[in-house]
Amino acid sequence: MAETTNGTNRKDVYERFIIAATVQLQENLRTARWLIEPIHCLRSYRLDQKGTGTLASKHEIYGVIAEEVHELLHAIESNKPLEEVQKELMDIAVACIFGAACINAGTVDW
């Protein structure tokens, strides 16, 4: 297996794949420009927080997104401040973009 920089046996998802996924999202959401700038600002957030290890399957992508949705529901049910709810919403967006980046990188096996 090829060497990676993330300390695992998983392939790396480089920033270029995240940028490509972000651009693709922007093309699909041209009418929602207010949404795109925060996502561009967060494209490195996921890499800083979780590293460059790819998600290996559609099921793993779903699991990451589902966990973020669970954290959003917890924030809402716990009556957390709006800033914390917003953070969880951004985490969902970042997870979705990272999933798309993994697909763009060709690292999703099944």
C-alpha cells in the first residue's frame, strides 16, 4: 500500500480535492452565495481537526454526517446558544464537502 502522510493506511484527501468539491457545490448552489463564503473559510478546518485520512466508503461518509447531525440535535435539544447550533450546522456542511472530496479523490471503494 502507498505511503500516506496521515499516519494510517488510508489514502490522503488533499486540499485540492476539498477545493474541487467546494467549487462543485458552489456551481450547484449559485443562488445561495451567502452560504459559500463560510464553507470556503472552513475547507481547511476539517483537515486541521481530523487530518487528511480519506473516508473509505459511502457508509463511512454517512456515518460521519449522521454523527454531526446527532450533535446538532443534541445542541438543539439541550437549548444550547445559537452560536453552538450554528457551529454544528457548519460541521455538517464540512462533513458533506469532505465526503464529496473523498469521492472526487477516487478513494471511496464501496
